[in-house]
Amino acid sequence: MREVAVAPLTLGQLSCLRTLERMPAGSPDGLNLVRSWDVPPGQTVTSVLNALDLLEARHESLRTIFPDTPSLAVRQVILAPRGVSVEVLEVTDAADADRHAQELRRRTFSLDSEKPLRGMVFTIGGVPVRAALCWHHIAVDGWAIQRLHREFADILAGRTLTDPAVSCRELAWEEQSDPAVERTARAVEYWTRTVGDVPSGRAASLGTLRTRWATLRSSTMREAARLLAAECGASLHSVVLAAYCHAIAERDDTDSPLVALISGNRAGTRMKQVVGTVEQVSPVRVQVDPAESFSALVRRVHWDTITAYRHGRHNVDVVSREVGSLGYEGSGFGFTYFYNYMPRPARSTVAAPAHPPTRITTRDAGRDNGYPVYLVVDDDTELTCDLRDAPPTPGYEPLERLLSCIQQVVAAEADGGS
């Protein structure tokens, strides 16, 4: 492997490595991100492989390793482009392709020596129909994956890529500047104020409890949440977060949930041009007052989260040194509740199959990144709330109860308040 550059870690890469260090031993794939992209008609296996190789050549994060030596701290080492590791598999149908794609998630990456991207191209009758890709989270976040998908489609369509591609190497050197150091200092002050008198709940979530997953999908909740957001002068993100905190307070008997927000850190044109991981954690504490209307809670949560996100970019090691005595770390260790809102463009214009407007499904397997109670919200044609939890009681009832409460409080307020 030929090295072309060496640089410090970005703040996002450092945060990801610290998260990896704290992950449970039984979830080595918890930071693997898998996506399947349809291949448009008229392509060949060669054209698809060439498109993936062009993406790797364009974006350094897809060919970066993170060696650790006794004499040097972990740093990012950018390799020369050599092509993406891709298997080409003949499949019978989409379900067969999906089964193979899940194999990608289960394979761990050796970040000190292996590029953080691998893939599969599926063919039917020799014609490529889908590409499944797996990245380690240290290479990309959700925003970066969406950009890569657009560029993949543009390359296959023969369009020239004109948007700048800011590298993680450039970003890392910028984050060594005095303004970046000052930003971390302000984040430390914010973290200390926010978590200072809230005891860490992590210990109660560790042990041998079995992790479970439940998913709420609702088109009617999406419409109700959008209307409520407009009425409150807030975001849909804030509506669902307020409902999440309300449900936590009701289910777990706490009137002041402390939630670790996944901060996208994509404010500004330059940050939007980075293909890499820039997500970090920022805390928000939400006081839930039964006497307060839900609309008032939404408005308060909206402004509190704006403040939290302003402190979302920071050096996690510096933050950890300052709040570690309180039981927390800058990467998120010590928190019980996590929240990640992921707005997306609609994935398809094809009419979805008929199904109930609101439904909850459960499963006993999924991506496990070690967060004790983790709600991921996906705003698409439906509002999807995917919950990971490891409650002390058997069965799925605690997960279903929390998701039902989220849906019901939004519906009740949209219908005229409770």
C-alpha cells in the first residue's frame, strides 16, 4: 500500500475511534454502515466498478487507514487509489441480494491496515441491478453517504462532478486552529453546565441484558408532526424529540431526561462538501412538566437543541477530561438516552404497498453501536422511529410502550391538545 499523505485525526474521526473503544465486545460491526443502491438500466459490471473506483479516487476518506504505533498517536494515513474491494455475485432476485448484503455488515474492518469500504455488485443474468456497500463509520456519516449516492448516479449517467470535495486531511489541519480550540473550550463549559448535576445512568444499562429493536412507521404521525411543527414555529426534529422526552419521562419515571444528540455538524457550505464522518455527540437536558402543554415543550426543546448543536464540534478527549469525573465522556459514554434525526429525500416515487398508516414491528437483531436507549428518526414518505433498547424485563413491551407514547402524544396535540 502506497501512502500519499499523513495528517492528524479530524474531530469526527477521533470521536468515532473513542466510541469504538467503548463498544461492547459482542458488537464488532456496530459502526458498519450498509446501503444498497439500485443500478439504472443500461449499465455493465465494468461501468459500475469504474464508478466506485472513481468515488474512491475522489474522496480520500474511502482510502484512509488509522495505524497506531508505540511512538506515535493514532493519525490518518491516506493511501493512493487502488480500487474498491468488490465482489460480483449473480442472484435470483432482490431478496437474494438483500441476504448477501447483510454479510457485509457482519465483517469487521481492520482500521489500521484495511480501507474502510467494501462492496458487492449483484447481477441477474449477468446484468448489474444493485450495488451494496459497507463503510466503517469513521469514513462516512449519513450525509456523506447521500452525497456519494448522488455522485454514483451522476457518474453512471455520464455527468461531470463539479462540486468541490473537501478532504478530511484538509479539515483536520483546520481543526488545529485557534478558533477550533476556542470552540472546544466553549463546548466544555456547555457540557459542564448541562450534565453537572445529572448522575450518569450508564451503569444501570450495562450487564447481560438482551438488546432488542422496535420500529414505529407512521404516515399519519408524519403529517401530524409537520403540522405541529409549523404551528409551533419549530422543526419536525424538535417535535419528535419532545415526544421522545415525554415518553421517557412517563416510562422511566424521570422528569428531566438527559439526551445525547447526534450532531450532524454540517452547517456551512464547506462542511457540506466533506465526505467523511463529522457527527459528534452534544447533550441536552429536557425538563418535562406534566402541567405544561406539549406545544410549549416543543418550543422549548427547539431552542434548547439549537444551543446544543452549536456545541456539537469539539475535541472529545478534552471534553472527557473535564466531565469524566461526572461519569461522562465526550464520545457519549455515560449517557442512557440517545437521539438521531436523519432527514432524507424521498427514496422512491413508486407507490408504496398498502399497509396500516401506523404500525410497530419488533426484531431481535440489528445494528448495535452500544448506546443503551437509542432512537433514530428517519423522515421520508413515512416517519420512521427505530428504537434500540435493553430493558430489564423480557419481551418487547417496554419498547412498544415508548414508541406508542411518542405517537400518541403527537396525535393528541395535533387533534387539539390533551
